[in-house]
Amino acid sequence: MIILRSLLFTLWLYLSMPLFAVLLSPALLMPHRPAMGVIKQWARFVLFGLRWIAGVKVELRGLEHRPPHAALVACKHQSMLDVIIPFVVLPDPCVIMKKELQPIPFFGWFAWKTNMIAVDRAAHSKALKDMVKQARARAAEQRQIFIFPEGTRAEVGAAPDYKPGVMALYRDLGAPCWPVATNSGVHWPARGFRRYPGTVVFEFLPPIPAGLKRPEFMSELENRIETASNALLQPKT
């Protein structure tokens, strides 16, 4: 049954992209707000199918800590779902994503239209400088810069590997950083097509204040995200 439901949801997910691209492509000619609205509607469409086809519910916690203005948000990355959730929970997210995603119909097109930050990871230091420059511009527009500190999806239980990009943004923006924990990989694994019924939790944690030195900030960020994410893996008692 899990295999069948997972296959049906995979069809739902990947067919939704060309469907939205065709039906709502006129929004590419519109201002930022309508185009962002299309992505938000698509994200809700995906979550609807995830719940009613695959049996995976999404629970949002710590919304009292959710930033309503320009902010740096750093999230644990275990699943493709992590890329979708900012468009459901944040007012105007700017997701830092792989450049390879840009050509994808619908998602890539609207990511370009809404000025998401695409990073060419092969460019190394040049990519880091470009990312910081773009993030500064998006923050000036009062958008929420959403980054995955590990850079790529990690299997549940894998040792954390936090990259320097998040520190570069934290230092340059001179603002607090909002950590986000999740257990998304339990129900939507980093690899494969199977989706396992249950509840995915995304938990906003209290912000880390601005101005910390690199070792202190990186240690605090990793400790908060990993501790909270690991706690979400524990069965309820």
C-alpha cells in the first residue's frame, strides 16, 4: 500500500509542475506578488496531495518565533519537502537553491521570476560572494532569506556538516538568525520515492542574536537545530 500511495503522490507532485506552468504562466508577466502567490498555491496543492494521498501530515510549531520581516532563516535539510514549506509558512521567502533547479518547468521559471537565489556550487568562492550580494538585496526588500546550512539533503541520523555559507550571510546581514528543526526525512526521505505515513514537524526556534563570532555562531546554530531535530525523531511517550 505504501508503494502504491507513494507512486500516486509522485505523479501528483511532478504532474502539478507542468499543470501550474501551463495554466498559470501568465503570472510570469505580472509583478512579484502575483507570481509569489502562484508558488504559494502550488505549495499548498502539494501538501494537500501529500496528506490525502500519501498520508503524510505537516505540523508547524513555534510560529510565535516566525519572522514577519527581513530575516535569515536556517533550516535542517532532509527532504525535498523542506524546499516547499517556506512558501506555506513565510510571507515572502527567498530560498537559496541549487542553480541546477532553474531549468525545471514551473518551479525553476517562477523561482527566476521571484528572484530566488540560485547558487552555482562549482564556482566556490565566487558563488559565495554572489550569494551574499543577492541576499543583501533581497533582505532590503524585507524578504526572508531561507538557507539550508548543510547545503544538500542529508539522511536521517547522518552526521551534520554545516557549510560556511550561512555564516557569510549572518555576518553580512548583521541580523539575527532563525533556526528551524524538522524530521521531514522520516516520512519523505532524501532518496527514493517512498513516502511513509505520519506527521512531519517543522519547528521554528528562538532566534540567535546578531553579532556572534564565527565559532560561537556556528556552534550555537548546529546545536540548536540538531538537538531540536533529533528530539522530533523520538517517539511520543
